[in-house]
Amino acid sequence: MSSQSAPFDVAVIGAGVNGAGIAFDAALRGLRVVVLEQNDICSGTSAISSRLIHGGLRYLEYGEIPLVFESLRERILLRRIAAHLVKPIRICIPIYESARRGPLLIRLGMIAYDLLSVRKTVPVHDMLSRDEAIEAEPGLAAEGLRSEARYYDAQVTFAERLVLENLLAARSAGAEVHTYSSVTKINIERGAVSTLEFKDNITGEQKTIAASVVVNAAGPWVDQVLATTARVSPRLIGGTKGSHIVVGPFKGAPKDAFYVEAAADGRPFFIIPWNDQYLIGTTDIRYSGDLNEIRASREEVDYLLSETNRVFPAAQLGREDINYAYAGVRPLPHRQKGPESSITRRHIIRRNRKIARGLISIIGGKLTTYRSLAEQTVDRVGKTLGRRLPDCRTRDALLPGAYRLDEARTVLESLQGLSTKGVQRLLSIYGGRSIDIVELTQSEPSLGKAIDAGETILAAEVVFVIREEMARTLADIVHRRLMIGLAADQGRALYEIVAAIAAAEFAWSDEDRREQLESLRYYSASLRV
């Protein structure tokens, strides 16, 4: 077993959006940071959201005004520091006679939402009459429609890239990042955390590192991580399962996103234009099963299809129209009773003093508020270390791809063999870092060719994400770097050519390449309904 001689100030367990944000903030403030993730980056809860950067309009119902205010403030910041990833999106709320929430209540919510969004960078809400709503969206069900509210939030098409860029920024600031590294034991000496033992799940190598503070940002796995201390701990996570389905454009499909009250249970859900498809979800069900085998159930799928067909009756969507689905567990606080929707979405930063000094667990959190959560957590880490840390800088620090956007567009447009759609695709994934990909094609001309018929994906991207973005498997490359795994066909036509490029870069044997392809296809199939 290898050992790390010099201790880290903080070890972050989990490379979802919270762990990535914490690592970036901590490294930027001069702390020595290591990140340990049992799978690839953003392979858990952060990837199963509705991919919105939003204020949480629904949280107003439960009086969580501070959370809404914080979320709206963070939305403004993310629109600036991740401008290539976070874009405004208009959302419509149709109001029907049978709805539990009438026009007056919705209007009051809209006004409060606008007022809480200080220095907003998106337009204010407006209200449409029944006829105006139908004219704007002819596919919308007209029977019983009273009016419609429209407002703006923001969308992050690829949450995976938001998480990755925080980790890239953390690494640039000095952090170490270890993916496919499962923590097997947290050792405690004299009442304080001392070392962590972990296993590289690809090589099988066992390692030990020393850390003064451990931040347990493992999401739904928080309780399992605490169990590695061999100390008794009360249950912290009482997660709820959320499922989404992804379908292609359908008859009567809306131009804008829709936020709809379900007839079956009154719970709001989204129908969102996303990645040239439609993202429909989510559900909210208590879950206590295997965290490594979470699938959208038949009941959840039928619920989402039925409610979508009710609001857009020409759609007539069936299970055969689903491209794929994804499901996961929100790491919410443990609550034995009460409706799932009433469980707070506020994050909790818990010092696990009864287990060990220097052990902190993160409960809950939202994609939108990860940066704020990280700032608060690192402030807590500083106090735990007994050190006065520099002020947080992540409010103003652009993520790596948010630099040089105009220059990147010019460089990409001058590249032969890349279509206009391809230019936009690279900008939406890599932002200004697209320039580095073009430079790679200049130093290695064989990588300058597009690998797809539409000339949107460059061979150089495969090599770039291996060398620069910590991709270790074909599934990493396809689903969480190039993002072709989230296309309607999950990028299947390109698996062989991507595997060939990766095999050359990794020096895989023929058997390695076959195993990687088999694993990729298995993963993609697991998302099919």
C-alpha cells in the first residue's frame, strides 16, 4: 500500500457539483486539496437533475424565501462565470380550471420571484390570457385553460461540463483529483480524522493519504462514507428518487419550456426543450434501495407520459417514443414522515463531531447553489483548521471555458471540415478551451478530421479529453466529455471510431478495447426504458 507523506489540508469525497465547487474554492484559497470520487466526475446526483439553474419558484410555497433569494443570486453569478454553459430559458406555467394553484396565486408568486431576483439579467414575468397562450403554443390543451404565466430562468444543458470545469479549475489551483477511487476507511486518531484509505477501481491499487479535514460530499452515499469510520452515526440522508424521460420532438411540442401541475397528484413537473430533444420530469419518491442500480420505474415513466399527453394532446407519446431515461436520488435530509415535496431543499453543512474532529458532511444542495454551498463549507473548513483563510474568490473567477469565447468562435469558424453546427457545439461544450482543441489539430493534423457525417465532432476531442480532462474510460469520453452519449441515438454510430482513437492514445490492447466497448454499450443500454 502506497502512502502520501505530506498531509492534505482537506480531502473532498465526491466529485459531483458540490464536491467540485468545494475543491475549487478551497484550492483557490491556498489549501492543499485532494478529491476522491468512486466513479467518474458527475456520475451521480448532479447528472440526474432537470438541468436548470433556477430560483426554485416552488420553494416559495413552503416559505423558503432565503433559499429562493440565494438561488436567484447564484443564477446571476453563474450566467457570468459559466457563460458558455448557462443560458436563459423561458418557462411557461399553464393554469387550468382544475389546478390547485389559481391565476392569483401564480401571479403573486411571479411578482415575489421578480422582486427577489435583485439585479436580474433576464426579463420579468408576464401573464397571458387563454387565447394568447394558445396562439403562442398551438399544441397546448385548450379545454379548461384559464391563463398562462411566463417567466425566465436559466438552463445548463450539460451539467457534467459544469462539474468538470470546477474540477479543472481546482486542479489548476493545485488540487489533486482522483476518479474511480473508492474510500474504504477513514481512520481516526485521538478523536480527529487522520488518514483515508482508498482503492483505485481501475488498477486495483490501494493507497493511503493523510488529511486534516475530510469533507464528505458523497451525495446519497454520505451515510456509507461515514460508516467507513466504524463509528455509530445517526442516519443523515433520506433521499428521494427523481426520474426523467427524454423524447424527440413530437407533434404539438412547445417552443418554450413548460412547468405544469400534474393532474394525478398536483406535483409540478417540467417539459423542457433540451439538446435537440425534450426532457420531461421529474418524479419525487422516497427511496431506500441500491444506490448503484437506480432505474426509472414503469409507473414513473407512465406518469410522465400521461401528464405530457394531457397537456399536449397531439403528442400521443408512448414508451416506444422514449430515447432514454435517467434516474437518481436527491441526497435530502432524513425525514420519516411527511410528503416528499415538503422536505427542505436547503443544504446542511454538518460537523460530525461525535464521530471525529475535522469530519464534515454535506446534506442536500442544489445544482444552482453549489458555489454558495462551497463558499460556506470552505469558511467552515478554515475554522476547523484554526486558520484565517483569504476571502472567497469564486464569485468573480470565470470557469476555464468562459474565457476567450469570441476568439474561440473566430478560430473555429476558420477551421475547414467543421460545420456551422459543429462550431456551436464545440463552443457550448468547451467554450474558450476550444482553441486548445484547434491547436491540437495543428500539431497533430490527423486529428483535424470530423468523425461524424454532420462534421460536428472532431477526432481531436477524444485525445483532448483524455489528456486534459481526466477521462479514463470510453463511457467517460462519450457520456461525460464529448456529450454525444446524450444525443437521441446515444452516439452509438460513433462508438467504434471513438474507441479506435482512445485505444491508440491509451495504448489499449485489442482485448482492452473490446472490454471498453462492451462496458460502454452496457452503460448506454442501462439508460433505455
